[in-house]
Amino acid sequence: MMLPNPEQLLPEMATTLTRHLSAHALKDARFIGIRTGGVWVAQALLAELERDEPLGMLDVSFYRDDFTQKGLHPQVQPSALPFEVEGQHLVLIDDVLMSGRTIRAAMNELFDYGRPASVTLVCLLDLDSRELPIRPDVVGATLSLKPDERVKLLGPTPLTLELNTLASQ
């Protein structure tokens, strides 16, 4: 399978996001990336949009519903939101949407900080294998993988995608 080049997806994503925010009258939206790949995509999108503003970063490790099964990732970092969440229009950015569980965890964490006016979801890739009813408002590309395949974003610069095959059990 040929994976798309993230650097080529970003200009169209930026255009689509600008149209979406304008169409819904979402002014002064605050950007939040989900660690780690979502932060990289958010930084690249902000650069593409020529916006120089604080970027929020979420580490949703403690909010995952599989936390007790997987345990704590050794590189957990604190979330950092350099702005209020309450009443804000938020742009939540992740690299790969697969099951939807990371996005659900991010939403749970965001609401612990306050009640946003709106949340726009942006994903570089949608793997079209959701377990939860979560859909991105802006997506770079949609892929269908085999059950034993996974995609990983490498970065932060340049952003590249890597296809991995899970080991047989």
C-alpha cells in the first residue's frame, strides 16, 4: 500500500479547516494537539495557516478506557493548555483516527478543564475502523488497512508515515 505524504496533505487540510471555521463563524479558535503526533500535525497546520499562537497539548494517557489493560506509557507528559477552555472554540488535532478512543479520551480531559463552546476535530488520517461514533470535521486522507496493519506518524520534521504489520499471535 502506498501511504500519502503528510506534507502534501497539509495545504488542503489548512484550506478545508479555514472554510469550516468560516462557515460556522468560529472566530479565534484555539488549537490543541494530542501528544505526540497530533501536536506535530497541529504545529505544521499552524505554520501552513501562518498563525503564530499558543498551542495546547493534551496527553490523554490517564483518560484512556484501556489504561488498566495497557498500563502507563513510559513517556507520559503533563497536558499544557495555555488558554481557557471554558467558552472557547477549540480545534482538536490528532494524527491517526482509528477506533475513536483517543478522541473520546481527549474530549473527557478537555471537559475537565471547562465547557468549550465548540470542538472541531482535525485528523491527518482516518483509518475508517472506528469503534465509537466519532468523525473528523477535517481529514487529510482516509485509508482502509488490513486487520494486522497499523500506520505510525514519524516526525516532527519532516512528517512521514510508516506502515507496520503486527506480529502474528
